[in-house]
Amino acid sequence: MSQTLTTRLETPAGYRSSEVARFIWQLDEQRRRLIEDTRGLTIAELEWQPAPGMNTIGMLLAHIAFAETHLGQVGLAGEAAGHAHEVIGISEEDEGLPLMAGAPPPPALMGKDLAFFDDALESARAHTHRVAKPLADEDLLTEIVRPPRPDGTRRVFNKGWVLYHMLEHEAGHHAQINLLRHLRRSTMGGA
Amino acid sequence: MNAPRQRILQPVAGIPAPEIGLFLAQMDDQSRRLTEDTRGATVDELAWQPRAGMNTIGMLLAHNAIVEVFWISHAAVIPCDCPGVLGIGVDDDGMPIPEDGLPPGTLAGKDIAWFDDLRARARAFTYDWARRWTAKDLDRTITRQRADGEWTMNVRWILYHVLEHEAGHYGQVNLIRHQHRAAAAMAAGPRMATLAPHGAAG
């Protein structure tokens, strides 16, 4: 049966800035595909590590949720310090990135099912929607100067870059998740 | 104290439509990082396959260039001329690779400079068209015929897709580099495996 598929990048209503709204559309489109691509993942698949020191799918899902919330807090809302765990229930230590060479996955994610990760992702996105709605066009140019890191590196970014980074960060890890699923199927013979 | 790391997103200058200039700034940032993260990749590493039926880094780099030319041609409503723009055909990335398939012969022996050039050509093609487009082009819709019906998209979606497509495969390139390091360390023995350097992603 013939069908018509329409894929337009549109401007969602409810945002002060059309530019911000279009970033949100892109983020939500990424998320729709990530959710589609992760249906059916078992706990064993979520915990599978290709080799010691490498990320699992569960770690990447937790990391996407954590990074998005942290960026929303310090980047978009301009808070002095992130407190993502209060929004998604997962801390930076819990998600385990960056993983040390030769290390196993973090214990905090052991036994967690897909619903757990879906819930974290949903909470993160609700937070992003909330902090993005009041942003105006001119806010995209607002620069944030972060405190120096332990190695002395200072980071300066604008809010437009934060929205772009949220998008490309999720897209990169989403594609890694797809690769890990493929690799596991190939390694385990489809098990 | 170290110099600050600047991450300021603003539209590329000289592009008539600022929103298109903003997409280009994002694509260029992805390309800059992909270029940085692939320095030092040898011909062997570019052709390394984690398992039969899986993509190599070289395939992903070629695929990014081909897909960019494909979609920008579509937005420009012109036939996709990959050989003319890139010097390789639209199928020469070998993707999608068949189950248990090997990398395509077209990419055998190619070094990182060759892939850099391929990606630079694709981006120059995108710039060439972006300079011709105005803000009105972003809402222009294009319909593709598919075996199962029609697919309608706007130019704004095409630019988003080129960006997120590059971002996705860039993430995979990092993961494969990490796998390659881990495999090399395993081959060198258990002690080296423990000392394998940790990648930025994957």
C-alpha cells in the first residue's frame, strides 16, 4: 500500500524564541528515534560490555540523560553548579563515564531495566523543555564562563552552543548504541 | 593558567540566510572535531573491521561525504553527481554492508589524507549551495519517490539531517577507534590490555 511520509523540521509552539523551538524539535526528533531503536533491550543487553574499559548501552543511556540535565542547569539556566541527580536520580558517578581502562560497568546501573533508563531520559527532556521555554533569541548569544577545571582549563560557551551540543552529543551516543547492538548480535550470534 | 576553551555558536559569515549559516557552523564544528579525533589513524586502522559485516572507520568517513552530497543535491533539486564532486560513486562506501560482508575494495589502501579530501569536497559543495539559498529556501518542500510511496521533507530538515548524520557516525568512529586500541592491546597480551589508553567516547 502506498504511503506518504512527511518529515518537516518545524517550529513547536510554546517557546519564546523560534530558534530555540527549532533546536527543541531537533532534540525531540533524536529522542523519538533513540526510543524506537532501544525497544526490546533486555537487562543483559543493557549491561553488555564489548571489552573491559568500554561503555555499555545502559551507561550511554544514563550518560545522555545526565549530560542533558547538567547542560540544561549550568548552560541554559545559568546555575552555578549542576545537580542532575535531583532531576533524573542518577549521579555522574552512577553513570560511570569516563570509564577507566580495564574497568567493569558501574555497579549503580547493574540490574536496571529499560524502563529505568526511559524514565531518566524522560525526566531530563522535561527539564530541558522547562528551561528552554523562556529563552529569547538574544539569550542564544549569552556567554557562560565556567569555573576552572582541576587542570586549569576554563570553558566559555554561549547558550546556542549548549543546545547544539545537546543535539550532537545525543546523536553521537545514539549511533554508538546502535553499533553496540549490532556488535552484540554479531558476537553472541543473535542471542 | 590554560587558555579558555571557547565554544561560541554563531552563524557562518557570508551566508545570506543566518539560519543556514547556523547549520553550517554546527556542521563545521562536527567536522573539526572529527578531523581532530582521526589524526594518526593509519591505513590499517581505517580498514579495520571489528567483525565481518560491520563498518570500518574508512567506510564511515566515505559515507558521511557521500550522504552530504546526496542530500544537498536533493535540496538543490539536482541529480546527485558523487563521481563529479567526490571522485567516487554513491555506492563506493560499501554501505549498507551485507551480513558477514567485507569492506569495499574501492576504499582499500586509502589513507587519512584521502578521506580528509573527500570530506572537504563534500563540505565545499554544501557551502556552494548554501551561498545561493535564502531564508525562504528553508521552508521549501521536496518530494522523493520511494518504493512504498512518497517522502516529503523541507530543506531545513535536510540540513538538520546532514548535521545529525555526521554527528552519529562521528560517535561511531570514536567507538571503533577505542575498539581497535582494545583489540591491539589484547593481542599484545593481558598487561597491555590493562594499560590500553582510554578513548574520549565509546
